Amino acid sequence: MIAARGLKPGDRLPTERALAVELGVSRSRLREAMQPLISQGVVRSRQGGGTYVADPGRKTFVEAALQPLGGLARLDAGYWRDVMEIRKSLDADAAYYAAERASEADRVRLVAALEAVTAPGGSDPARQAEADAKLHMVIAEASQNAVLRQVMAGLFELMRLSIAESLKQLFRLPKTADMLDVQHRRIVEAILARQPDKARAAVLEHLSFVEAGLKTIEEEAARARRADLARGRISKEEAKP
């Protein structure tokens, strides 16, 4: 509709009542359909002032505040730990509330996002990270919690970068991709089955698996560095007259 009408950033959309009549849907279904567009930054809602086409170059307060952290995700090998801590809170709560509140439209999007993240040939960390982050974003949208959804939207790029860096490491471990697929399915199945506690537990199990794998890789790398250092020192001692 935005493209068909030639709407530009800053242009106001028709009122909710007018848009619902035009599209032939109820106002509740319209609000439901608008939520992902707001989360993705396609449109912006102003309190008491309608909905407007967003400027793609303009960031929300949350996005702007988190933007500097993206570089740390690339440069600091241990930064994943900070991201993991916040994800254990946000992702687990999102899954819990999604299991309680997900609409039929949310459920359709969840199934589609799950199919994308578990599709064959998901060995490219960057592409897989995009699908992975999108799945968790769809879960946040299904929580029907506007604040949680907006915070997760602001974290999206940071999550994507962190997941990509993590997958580069995790794919070195055997059967990691298969295990991640199983875990993602358990999360979505619990949400679709309306089992909040099970959904939360499935998310925490998934994140704990990722955390354990990354810790194992870090420990192996540290052990290899110590061994190299020891060999270097021994060689120097042996080379002395």
C-alpha cells in the first residue's frame, strides 16, 4: 500500500478506521498486522498522532543507543557473554508471553520463520544468523508486549552480529547445526502448543547449549595458546649454549 500510493517518509497513513474499511478487515486484525511493520521500522506510531511512514535512515532511541555496541561484537571475542546474559532474560520472557498470547497470524509467521532457520544448507554463518535473529524477533512480536518487542527490535542488529560470530565458532563442533535445529523446533512447538513454561525452558536450554559450546571453544583456544607458549620457551632454553 505504501508503494502503491507513493507514500514517502513522514507521510501519514490513513486512520485505523479508514484503513480497516479499505482493506476489509477488523481493526483488531489491522493492529495485529501493523505490529511487525512497526517493529521492523517500516512505519512509526506517534502517541495520539497516527501512524507515519518511517525514514529508513532515522533510528529509534533504542537503536541509536545500541549502535556503538555493534563494533564490540566484532572486535571483542568475549563480548558474546554480555549479549548472552541479556538474551536469557529477553528471549525467555518473549517465548513465555508468545505462548500465552500469539495470534493466528503470529503462529503462521512463527512456522515460516522456523522453516527458514531450519532449511537445508544452513552452513553459512551470516545467512543463518539472519534467519536465527528473525525467528527470535518473530517470537518477540508474538509476545504482544510493545515494550519488549521494541527493545528486541533495537537489539536486532546486535543479536545478528553476535549470533553470526557465535555460529562461526559453533559450526566447528560436530552436529551443532542439527542440535540447533532441534532446539528451535522445541521452542516454536511449545509456543504453538500454548505452553509458556515449556517455551521459556526451551529457550534457556537452547541458550545454555550455545553458551557451553562457546566456552568449550574458548577453553580449547586458551589451552592451545598456553601449549604454544610453553613450546616456545622450551625451544629457547634448548637453544642456549
